[in-house]
Amino acid sequence: MRSHTATASLAALAAAFSAVPAAGQAPWSVAGELQDSDRSTGEGDHRYDEHAVRLEAGQRYRISVESEAFDPVAQLYRAGEDEPVAENDDSGASLNSRISYAPPSGGDFVLRVIGFSADARGAYTAEVAPMPPLPAPIASPGTAVTTSGTWSLWQGELGPADADLDGQHYDDYLIRVEAGQTRYISVDSSSFDPLVQLLLPAARDSVPVETLDGDDDAGAGLNALLAFAPEEAGDYIVRVTSYGQGTGAYRLWVSQ
């Protein structure tokens, strides 16, 4: 009996391992449900599901989790690691979650679906879809409409044809700033409430955007204005977007 029990246990263990799904290759989607029997974080008893996905190096992905039953949070982990490489709670005007991510190296990842509140239960859908690469940022100051001794001016327009992260349209401008040099950056528009953000080129895909600095209403009215003086020289991205999801014409000023 003892020998038979050991054999049965090994067989059950092998079956359990064979039942673990292999990492899905994007595009990938799944319909799931958070239940009382799911694993728990042990912190407030949040239940969660995990799904294995395989992502390619440099490919831009949109990872979304949607639910009508609860407020979902999406967390993306590299397989075997404890800290998420990206996460998102609310995307735009909805409570659904969306991550835009381009892994620097490919491999197996884990998408964790968890609720914002501990009592989150119910059905959800999760999806991983490849996205086209982001357009190159507009170079500065070579493409400026006008350049004086102290300022460069661009005239642009936000619209459906522009790049977007989760429906948030934006234009990116690449500027070079020397260490300790102060740049004043201003955006004005009569069509929408402008928002200007400053970020490193490597953070272009993050949602929400991991900004070095940003401003919404420091300028006149709803216009945006910020000052930036980096400790290190380098290339930086000036992102022109809107508070909310507005579109229309704008003017960007960057001091020299």
C-alpha cells in the first residue's frame, strides 16, 4: 500500500505539471473569473489570477483587462520575478486597465489580474495584442516653425492620426539639453486643455507615463508651462497632450 500510494502521488504530480499552460504567444486573449477559491495576496485578502504570456524583445504590446463586475488592476511580471515591470489600474475615463509595454528583452511573462478592492469578484477578459512601433519624435530645433534667439515655436494639432497611449493622443518632440541648462516649455491652445510632459526616451511606452516633470495649468488660463534644468546632459522628450481626451490645434514654445 505504501508503494502504491507513492506511485499515485508521483503520477498526480506529473499530471499537475502537465496541466500548467505554456506561455501564450501574442496576440492572446482569455476570459476568466475572480473567485473565492483563487489565490490570495495575503494583504487584505485580494484574490487574483495569473496568465503566462510570451513577449518578443522590442515589440510594443497593448495589454488590457476589462470587467463589468469589478475594478480590475493589471500587473505584468517577468517570469520568476517579484516586482512588476508594468502595471495599471484605470485607463482614461474607464475603470478598466491597460498597459503599453515594449520589453527590452524577450521571454516569458506573467499577467496578474487582481481587483482594486479586496472583495473584487466576477468575470473579466484579458488580452495581449501587438502594436505598431511609435513614430519617431519630432526633432528639435530643426523642424521648428520659427526660431528666434531665445525661443523655438512649433504649431501642431492633436487628432486621431497622432500616436496614442490608451486613447490619449499626443505629439512627441526630441530636445537636447545640457547639464544645468534651464529650458522653459510652454503649450497653449484654444481647442483643448493642454498638458505638457517631460520624459526620458525609454519611457515613451509607459502607461501611465513615467514623467520627469509635467504641467497642466501653470500658464495663462488652462495653458501649460514648466521649467526644466537637468543634472545630466542628454536627449529628452517633450510630450504635448491634453487633460482628458481633447483634440485640436496648439502651439509649443521651447526656450533656447
